[in-house]
Amino acid sequence: MYGIAREILGILRTAAAISPGGACAHADGHAPGHERTSDRVARIAHLYAPDACPAPGADSGQGFGSEVLICPVHLAEAVARGIAEIEEQFEEELEAEEQLAE
């Protein structure tokens, strides 16, 4: 499991290094933790196949629209959370790797 997490961590760190800063171009907030999983899946499906998957309503009562899923600020926040979660979960393994690298 750690091997996969280590690979994902590398990808996330690369994404964090090139993440643009700035302000959001939308006003519907960044609260994906409050959205139902089915709503999130429907939004992602629409992003990948807009002709086949209709867009969910602008606000399904969960606090944000599809624009947040492609917002650079939201993505940077999600990348930072992912890095923190992996580093926390695999703290011992990461420290052991760092010691071996020295």
C-alpha cells in the first residue's frame, strides 16, 4: 500500500510545484466535503463526457457547482490536502526513506 501512496505523493508534489495561485473565477465556493458522492460523480462524469452525461443543476443543495472541479485554486487545495493526508498516514515510512537517502 505504501508503494502506491509514495507514487501518488510524487505526483501530488509535482502538481503542487506547478499549481497556479490567484483568485477563483467563480463564486460558488469550495466545499466538496459537503456534497453527496452521487452529485460529485455526476459532475465528474459531465466533465469527461458532457454530451453523454447531463450537467447537474447549478447547485444541487450541496454548496458548489461543476466549475469548482476545474478551478486551479480548488485543485491546489485538494493537492495540498492529499499530500498532508499521505504524509500523515505514512509518516514512519517516509522518515525511514529519508534516513536511508542520507
